[in-house]
Amino acid sequence: METIDAVVVGAGVVGLACASRLARPDNNVVVLERHSRHGLETSSRNSEVIHAGLYYPADSLKARLCVEGRRRLYELSQRHGVFCRKTGKLMVACAPDETPKLEALLRQGRVNGVEGLEMVDRAGIAGLADGVRAVAGLWSPETGIVDTEELMRHFLLKAQDAGAIFLWNSELSAVERKDGVYLLRVKGMADPIPARRVVNAAGLHSDVVAGLAGIDAAAAGYRLHWFKGEYFSLRQSLPIKPLVYPVPATHSLGIHLAVDRQGRHRFGPNAFPVTSLDYDVDLGHRQAFHEAASRYLPGLKIEDLSAGTAGIRPKLSADGAFRDFVIAEESARGLPGWVNLIGIDSPGLTSSPAIAELAANLLEWDA
């Protein structure tokens, strides 16, 4: 087989963004995806939020790539018609002792370059989201939503139009480096795929893929922990247009009120550790969702909540401590031309086009 210029492992939104960035007529790019189509795991099971970039430490990859990715997504929407909408986001303090947390987020967001942030009082909250009860709020006008499937199709078609080849039902099983080329063995294929460069965008399994290349994931700090997040749908529509978020929780941004492009509302996600890909929603959690949402939506009835969807995120931290994205070219580990994208949890969707640009730079793709 002809040596491939670059192989991308994984066809979630980040892998697709990388493929669309790398593919061009004068280079051959192959994408390996273990499922029968793109985006069947984390990418299609989330809140579809375009984050503004205020939650993350200054100069972290999450902060920089979220802000850059957000701007790229809105530009992409204007140029290519991918659905994005600036809904704005209202973060609320439901008790006086939570207000300092919002003020800290305001400061952090401004340091990160997030535009338009402002604190609002009760009257301001009523004007932005009538029916929401809180003592103070933080308004983020640059937050929005995206149709994730539409975004992934855009990246997929752009990559295919530039010549990228997608191999579905193709699970990577072994990696060997020989004579400056990576030999990638795929389950069910007799011969390995030779590649000069590899981008590991395998999402929930990216630590396993790094291990196939010879990296000790635990020693490198690449071991992933899976956290499940469930959603409960609201049976009726609300007159609330922006997203509504409580102050952040330990493992997530809290049980927030999300809205999709049709104006339908849902609450979520929660976050708890799991060891298997089980996407069922536990109806026993409805009470906790109702209690959390009722803090800022008084009058909400528990029977208004019905089981929705669930997703699983790959986290590098098991205890809720901040861990940045791992975006690393691995020459120092004896793997030149191998880029690992590991622990791409939130804001990975927002950051996807910026992550793809950084991966291309690390590969010196345009050099």
C-alpha cells in the first residue's frame, strides 16, 4: 500500500475537524473510525453549546482554544451555513454566597478575552430570562448553540471533497514504527496501513490508542476517566431564550437549562463515573434534577421532566481538579509526527476547529 501522508484515528467532531484541515489534493489523508459512521460517541451526546471561554485558567489550552474556536465557529456558520445561534447564557447565583463565584468567573472571562460579560441584578435577570429566580447573574452574550450533526457533516464533506478517505468499521489494533513510517494494523485487515503522520483523535479511547504506540498512559498522565452525564427533557416549552446555568459543580458546569435549534428545552447534565458505554438514563435521578433546576426555576413540576439522552466524557481528572487538554506532538517520546489529542472534554466541541489548526501546526503540515 502507498504510504499515507496522515492518518486521523477517530471521526468524532475533533477528528473530523482535523481531517478537514489536513486534507488537500496534493496529500493523502485517511480517517479510521471504529464505528459505522461519524460522531456516535461523545460528539453526538452533549449540550451542543458554543462556550464563550470564561471557565478556564488563563493561558490554558482550554481557554485559548475555546475563545479561538468560538470565533471560528461563528465565522464558519456565516460562510457555510452551518447552524449556529448566539443565544447568550445567563449564569445565576441562587443564594448570596454564590455571587462571589460569578464575580470570579467575570474576572476570569475578561482575562481570557471573552467579550461582553456583565453582572446583572434581579431586574436584569427578569429582562433576560423571565421566570428565572436568582439574586444575581452573569450575562455572556457570546455563548450560543450549534447543530453538532450539521457541523460534523460540514467537516466530513470538506475533507472528502479534498480527497480524504474514510474507513468505517475500522478499529486500530496495533502500531509499529519502522523505517520512519507508522504501520497501523486494523482489525480485519490483512496488511497494515503505512503512515508518515498520525493524529490520535480517538476520544474516549485516545489513551488506549496512545498505548498502542508504546506510551505508558498512566506514567504520561494520559489515563482517562469516563464520566456519564444525563439529560431530562422538559415536556412543555418555556419563553426563556438564553441558556441558564447555575454556578459550576465539581465535575461539570451544573444542571443547566439548554435549548436546541427548535426551541426545545432540557436540563443537564449531571456527572458521575462509569466504566462502560451505557447510555441509558436512570429515572431515579429525576428527583435530583428537579431539585437542582427548581433552585432557579420555581414552580417547575417533577412530572414535567422526562428521560432524555446521555453522554460520556473522557476526563483526565477523576477528582474534579482542573486538567488541561493534552495536545502533544510526541517526538520527545520517540514518536515524531504522532500527535495525541487526549482528554478532549468540554469545551472540545467549541474548540474543535482551533484544535485542528494546532494539530496541523504541530505536524508542520504547511511547512
